[in-house]
Amino acid sequence: MLAPIALTCGEPGGVGPELAVAARAALPDLDMVWIGDPRHLPKGSAYQLVDAPHQAREVPAGVLPVLAHPFAAENPPGVLVPDNARGVIEVIERAVGLAMSGAVGGVCTAPLHKKALKDGAGFAFPGHTEFLAHLAGVDRVVMMLASPLLRVVPVTIHIPLSDVAAALTPSLLEETIRVTHAGLIRDCGLARPRIAVAGLNPHAGEGGAMGDEETRIITPVLERLRAEGMAIVGPMSADTMFHARARAGYDVAICMYHDQALIPIKTLDFYGGVNVTLGLPFIRTSPDHGTACDIAGRGLARPDSMIAALRLARDMALARQAG
């Protein structure tokens, strides 16, 4: 039997707490446990305290199982409370410990407010993904955005566009593809993942007329991986690889930079995309949005991405368990 999925509280002043309650109501049959301070949940929320994750199965459908983690202070919606930054970090550490021990089947993380963590607790990591990799002792992880319509992986992520060409090295590209390939087999149940790789330049460089990164960097890596037996195509022109017929030919698109990957998936499924970290020793998903503190507590936040993230965490955990 799959252990419950742990849902971390994220920034308590953001939409994470209210989305946790909404997601539980929408997924009454999904075993999950929320880790955080119940004082931060919306007033009147249906929740029940548990002492251990496995007790979540005893909580009535629609009621949020809560593994309580006391914070320094109460936290009204839309307000950043510096004293609570340490608690946010501790919840992530606790969830990872539970995942590493097998007490939970995977981790779904509510969004963080990076500046609040830095100002309140000296948080030294760029974000969730890097912190999770550090806690797990993993050197290379990959960010994948996933929906039923498309999976995308950016090779370079949060760097200026002017720095992309220099950052795009053969080793980075190869490691990204290898981690993605292994993750799709282990966590998505794909025996032989079909991988499409975008070029960096318009028309994939058009034979060197519009840039040489394709011939100098991308193609040699792809040829080497094909020789190992990977089902991989490219470099492809990015402007023609995301329509419906093209998407039917691959399981994941490897893109060279942030917007090349995120624009198509957010256009196709703005509310239902999920952020997945591949390469960790446990399952990790997250809704593909931020803390949205400006609308927290106002009943405006849509739970679609949180619901999708929890479902995907469960499905990936089941695939990993079956493998």
C-alpha cells in the first residue's frame, strides 16, 4: 500500500494553506497529510490532527489530515511574518526526512516566498529545488513541467537570456537528458521514453546560418545518446514542435532555456501544469504558481494546479513502487 503524500505548508501568508483545504475536498480518496501549523489554515477549515503520516488513512474523506508543526507566530493571509521563516524551512526538512524513510510516498510542496525566507532565516538557496537536492545529497536534478498535454524540461533555467548560449555546455545538456530519461522510466512508467530536443536558435540554426550551437554542441550529444539506444530526435525547430501532431510523437521536450519550455505548456494548460523534480531519491511535485500573497484569503486562488500536483505525486509514487 502506498504511503500518504506529504503536502508542505509553504509560505503561510500565501495561498498554500487555503489550497491545501480545497485540494483535500476535491481529492477525498487520495491519501495525503498536510504538514504545518493548523493556526495558518483558513478559519473553519475541516482538519484533524494526526501523530504520524499513516494515521491519515483514518481521517474522514474531505477532512484534511494535519501533522502539526508549531510555528513562532500566527500568520494572517497576505502577510509575511519573518519569525515564521524558520518554521517553513523546518517543514520542508521534516517532509524530506519522512520521504527518505518511506513514511510518506512522496512530497508535494506549496510555494515558497524566497525573499521572506532569506530575510527571516538567512535562507541561502535559490529556491525549493536546490534545497531539496541539498537535503537529499544529490548533485544534479532536473526541473520538468508536466500536464496531460505536454512535458517540458528546460536545460538552463533562471538565468538571463544573454547568458544562455555560454551556459549551454555539452555536459549540462547530456546530464539533463540522462536524468530526464531515467526519471521518465522510473517515475512515469515509460519503458522507452521518446525525447524531442529543441534547438537554441531560430530554425534550429538552419545548418549554421543562424548560429552554430546546434552543430557544435547539441547534435554531437544527441548522436552519442542515440548510439546508446535512446529514442531521441533533434535538434528541432522550436516553433514547429509544440502543435498537437508534433506533441504526439514524443513524451518530453528538452528545451534550451526557460521561456522556450514554459511558454508552450502555460499556453496549453495554464492552470493545470505541475512542477516536478526529477533525479531525487523521492517523488517531488509542486503547483506551477507562486505564493500569490496579494490574493491570499480572498477566495480567488484556483486549486487546479495543487490538485494536479497531488494527483501526479501519487501516480509517480505508484509507478516507482511498481518498478
